[in-house]
Amino acid sequence: MYSVELPELQADFTQLLRRVLSGEEVIISQAGTPIARIVPIADQSLPRIPGLDRGKVVISPDFNEPLPEDIINDFLNPID
């Protein structure tokens, strides 16, 4: 990770883009406070693989049962 102050960014933008293109993350700061991050865009997302999370998700037996009245009331009459 590389950090740069806002005035430096304006002067060396091409150099910073080269860093990002090489895979580095650049943090832009103003008066020492980080305000933005420039990161390289990932080439492609990984393909979805069916069954990859098999056994990691558990669905409760009462999943399809109606919600309790107090929860339904909270949805219908939210407290602001």
C-alpha cells in the first residue's frame, strides 16, 4: 500500500496510475486523513462452483413457519 497527500496526487498522477496498474493500492490523504483509495480492477471474478459451500449453511426446520406477532408488528409499525 502506498499513501499520497492530495497535492502530490495532482503532480504525480501518471506515476500513481503506474503503481495501481502494477497491483499496488494507493491511499489518497488530505492533511493526513485518508479520503480515498485507488485499487486495481480484478481481471475476472471466479466462476461459481455449485456445491462449494455444501454443509456450511443450515436451514432451520421452522424456516417456513409464520413469524411471531411481535416481529410482524415491528415490521408494520416501526418505531422512528
